[in-house]
Amino acid sequence: MTNPSLLILPGDGIGPEVMAEVRKIIDWFGARRGITFDVSEDLVGGCAYDKHGTPLHDDTMARAQEVDAVLLGAVGGPKYDSLDFSVKPERGLLRLRKEMDLFSNLRPAQCFDALADFSSLKKDVVAGLDIMIVRELTSGVYFGEPRGIFEEGNERVGINTQRYTESEIDRVARSAFDLAMKRGKKLCSMEKANVMESGILWREVVTEVGKDYPEVELSHMYADAGAMQLTRWPKQFDVIVTDNLFGDLLSDLAAMLTGSLGMLPSASLGAPMDNGRPKALYEPVHGSAPDIAGQGKANPCACILSFAMALRYSFDLGDEATRLEQAVNAVLGDGVRTADLLNEEGITPATTAEMGDAVLAALDASL
Ligand code: NAD
Ligand code: IPM
Ligand code: MN
């Protein structure tokens, strides 16, 4: 039997720093659990532009289509701000999502016990929080046509188009209902059906799909009210399904419920392949964090937890995923903190590598 294959794309900024810690953990699973991956590494984002003049080389795109899963660090940075839009680092990531057809983006927001005091919200609001945002990832205003900057009379106009077909809404809704069935059987769909036709269609299709899931309690909320409710009492939610742009905003908001963007992983899943597993890309929700890049300050947990999601969703290793998640929980319980998880002066934060090593030690202790 061949080993499962994993393409690693560390990317820019803190991407390579956090990915170095994940590499140690992948090695640990090989050495201590006999779970060996065929790992290959390639470029995406600004570093790919530097080498190839494009943020995603066609060969890299082809490799991403072939492997069992892709693990990505982060892309972007101020060095690339003045590049033409078509070759910006972020375009590489968007191409991966689009061409792999990764329509269902799972962004869990889980409050680790040890961080309940750290959130900017009151402890009882976030303690024990465990919600899942399902963000549509391959359509909507990110990709709709027409788009561009055009001359109109004596000024320019910037245009993006929110566009959703019934089948696009249907498939992401089904993925959210399927998840809700495995969790608390509650799904809240968020759009702005009060002002957008795409929102009206979204609500209709989600309601229709809901008829196939009578056990799931379905509710609808306008996305602006949803943002308010997420900060007021987030534990009212179990699974949330929403479009590409609202999902981008709401998942960053949800990240802060858990304490830090540095803690939030994600899985971007497509339709099942021949082996029954979905096409998949795993990445932290955070970006390349140019303000702390190159200083050993980045929290590697979001990337480590993204690998845990890969173990669960791509490799059917749910128990090993839980082992890794519990190792992160144990490390936080021991008080190990990178700088983003500290608000008191006078405590020396753990470096990126120290946090990774602490997770390795907790994995050892789990055996
Ligand atoms: P960001 O997520 O990079 O940073 C926001 C803030 O969170 C910064 O203060 C940063 O230091 C902090 N932060 C983020 N991740 C952290 C971690 N692991 N540990 C500790 N602190 C962390 O968002 P931004 O500053 O808006 O964007 C920077 C660049 O990243 C932009 O080019 C943007 O387009 C890109 N970006 C990429 C992705 C991705 O690759 N998936 C996601 C978001 C943003
Ligand atoms: C994210 C990021 C991306 C997005 C950017 C970098 C393209 O913010 O993954 O949340 O907007 O989807
Ligand atoms: Mn985002």
C-alpha cells in the first residue's frame, strides 16, 4: 500500500515558520505512530512570484490536484502590495480553491479551556464554546462576473458581482447539514435576504435542502444580526452556513471569541474523489502576519490544528486528530503561551519553536 500524500505549501511571512513546527509533528506521527506521509513541498504566494513570476505555477497546481491533501501556511505581505492584481500572492490561494473546487470551508471556533480567561469577551460567554462556520469558498462576490475597474464617464468604477447558482448553494448547504447531523443538529444560515436577491435565493435553497434533514433544527439570520449575536451569545450556535464574503468576516470575528487568530484552523473540502475522500486543502485562518514575521513570535497552533483536521477529514484518523488536539489543549493548560496569547506584562512568551516542542512533548506524554 502506498503512503498517503501531502503537498506542503508554506507560503510567505509566518507561513514557513508555523509550517516548520507542523513538519516536526508529521515526523512524530511517522516515528511514534507508524503513520507515514509522502510529503512534498512547493511554493505559493509571494515566494512563488519571486521565483516564477506567478503566485502559483501550473506544475504546483497540477500537483495539488493529484495529492490526497494540501497543507498551506499563509500568503501575502507588504513586499507584494504594489504588484499587479493578477499576480498578487492572494491570487495563488484563490486559484487553488477555485480549480480544486473546494466549495465547503470549515472554520471551527473552539474555545480551549485554558484560554477562556483570555478572550476579550467575558469568560461565561466563551467557556466551552464549540461552533463551526461553513463558508462557501468558490463563488459569490469573490468570483462573480462582471468584475474589474472600468472607465465610466470621467471617473473610474470598481465592480464586483455577488452571484450564486442554486446548485452552488445546494451543495454547500448539504455539507453544512451533514456536519450538523454529526454535531448538535442545529444549523443557522446567514445572508442578507432583506437587501440582496442572492440572499433571497440562498434562503429558499437552504430551506429546501433542509427538508432532507428533518432532524436538523434550521434557522435563518441576517448576517449583520448574526455578527451581533456571535459576540452577544455565541453558544446559541452549533453550525453556521454562509456565503464567501460573510464567511470571511464572520470567521475572523469568531476567531477572537477563542482568544487569537493564531488558534483557528480550517479545512476546505470539495466533492469526493475516487477513493471516497474529499479533495482538500488545510490552512490556518490567519494570514502571513507581516508585523511579526521573522521574529519567532508566531503561534503555530492554528497550522498544527489544521493538520489535525487533515488527519480527521482526509485520512480517516479521527483518533489521532483528537490526540493532537488534546496535546495542544494540554500545552495551553500547562500555561505555555506565545505572545498573541498573553496580555500581561512581565511574562516571557514562548517562541514558535518552543510552542511546537511543547506540543511534541505532550504527544509523547499521550502514549
Ligand atoms: P493576518 O492574519 O496576517 O494578521 C492579523 C493580526 O493577527 C496581526 O497582528 C498578526 O500579527 C496576528 N496574527 C496572525 N496570525 C498569527 C499567529 N499565528 N500568531 C500570532 N499572531 C498572529 O492578517 P492581515 O495583517 O490582515 O494580512 C496580512 C497578509 O496576509 C495580507 O497580505 C493578507 O492578504 C494575507 N492573508 C492571507 C491569508 C491566507 O494565506 N490564508 C489569510 C488572511 C490574510
Ligand atoms: C482567508 C483570507 C483570504 C480570503 C485572502 C487571503 C484571499 O482572508 O482565507 O480568510 O479572503 O479568503
Ligand atoms: Mn480572511
